[in-house]
Amino acid sequence: MKIKEYRKTIKYLSTPYTKQIGGKHYLKYKIQPSEFVVDNKLLYPEGNIIKYILRHPYKGGKEDLEKAKHFIDMIIERDYK
């Protein structure tokens, strides 16, 4: 590995996105939901939908899907009514 690649790797390894407090369900993914949301400048409801959809099999189950639906309803109310 070249020094430039090494530095880039070390920089990534020391970011908040490479750790998770309170579980490991997001570490299964190549990119954490919060990093995806920030990088794509998504709004709060859209970001929460992504979070709940990704974590439902590992943490909150049906309740997480209900939360995702709730945020979808919020977006519909905000954007289409």
C-alpha cells in the first residue's frame, strides 16, 4: 500500500462513522446510514426512513418498520398536501 493510500485509510478508520455506540447493527454495512444521509444531504425524515429500514432485522423489528412508515407519512404531508 502506498503512503497516500495508507493515510487515507487511517483517516477513514479514525472517523465517527467507523464505530457505533450501543450495538453493531450498522457496522454490517459498507457505509453507515448516518454517513449516507450526511453525504447526500438528506432531510431528517428521509434519513430516519433509511435508518429504520436498515436496522429493523437486527434491532427493532416491526416497530422500526412502523417508525419508517410514520416518517413516510410525514413526508407525504410535507410535500404532497
